[in-house]
Amino acid sequence: MTVHVLVISGSMGSGKTTVLGEASDLLSSRDVAHAAIDLDAISTAGVARHVSTTVTFGSLAVIYSNVLGAGLDRLLIAEAVDSVATLERLRLAMPEARIVVCRLIASIPTMQARLRAREPGMLQAQFVARASELEQTLDQ
């Protein structure tokens, strides 16, 4: 069975999680069985980046195995695909899946305004700055 995976990519504040939810709702309204996951929801904090990456993509591999076990052939994922290495991690976690990456684009001021609204805590300035940095990386 081929699992069709749509990866919704974009910078912080571009709307990945919102589009993931809407796409999932559209599929559900048409009785299309699928799974949906925001990789930020299974990431870790307070550890080295390589540890967080290992945990996140290891968790995705387990979820993918469960998707296969349930007989699902559709999977939606929200993740900023910021490098060839990230795409390769997705491929390794989901062998034989047919992966399509869709990049969302929003203006830097729009993304920063969204982040200011949703991230009122002590890391707000870091997240707002990161949106612009990540957008430049994605452009490359």
C-alpha cells in the first residue's frame, strides 16, 4: 500500500497548523480516512537540537507504522521543511510513502503579527525574529 503524504511547510506563523486542521476537516467532511499530525506537537524542548530531531522523527516513524497498521493511505503533516536533510528525515521515517511538500507563504509582517498574538511569553521576541530567518532559509 502506498501512503500519500502531504507535508504542509512554511515559516513560523505562515499558517501550517491552521491549514493542517482545515485540510483534515475537508477530508473528514468527505469521509476520507486519514491521519494528521503537527510535528511541533511531538517535538522536544530543553535538549540539544540533534536529540530533539531524533525524538521527533523517531516518533513520526512510529506514527507512520501505526498509520500503515490501521490501513490508512493518507497522512497530513505540518513541518517546516527547511533543508534537504529534513526532507531526507521525512523519507527515512516514512519509507515508500509518496511525499508531496506544499509551502505556505505569508508576508514577514503577517507572520510576525501572528506570532506576537499567539506567543505572549518570554520567547516571543525569539520566535518573531526566527520567522524572518526561517523564511530566508526556505527561500534558499
